[in-house]
Amino acid sequence: MNSLLNDRLSKAKKILNEEGREEYDVYVKGLCSDFRSLLERIIEYDLMSDVVHRFRRAVNTMGKIHRLALIKQEDCRLFDEFMTKYSRYEHSQSMESPVDMPDPDEIKADMEKIKSWLEEFKSRS
């Protein structure tokens, strides 16, 4: 998260300011894709306590399943919102309704929201 937020987002801002929107859109598409992948990993490892994992056949519950009780409805809504939002940048869209890439401030706010959520979630007992 810190690398995306500090390094990649800073570079995106620089590209937008120095090279323009076209170059920014190309660069930020990859950044949004990486953020979406990070969201997926946070869901797997943190929210779901690594009980289920996309590329693992087994379901591992020993010493982990009690953490699932910490999940709140708001957590689910937050991740539904962000997974839907960042899927738009990941997957092809219709030519009739193209999706504009988010500006750096919007991406920063989203990343900081997830970072704050993660800190708060890890503090739950």
C-alpha cells in the first residue's frame, strides 16, 4: 500500500502535470489495476483471515476462524464499493460509455481509506 500511495501515485501526479492526461491515463490504469489486486489480497488475508484463498484448494480454519466474527456489515459494503469501482478500470468497457480514470486526489483518498480501515480492523479483538 505504501509503495502505491507514496511512489506510484506521486509518479502519476508528475505524469499528469508534465505530460498530460493521455499519458496519465495509460500509467494510472496500471496503478488502479495494482490497487484492485491489493484489495483482493486484503480481503483474502486480512478480512477473511486467510481461511479461504483463491489459488489454494484447502480451507484452513485452525487458529483463524474466530477472526471472521470481527467482520462487520460496513466492512463488506466498503469492499463491495471499492471492488466494483476499481473493476471498471481493470476490465474492458464499452466504447459507447468509456470510463474516465480517477484523478490522483481521488485515488489517494481511496487508498488512505483502505489503509485506515486495515489499521482499525487489525486492532479489533
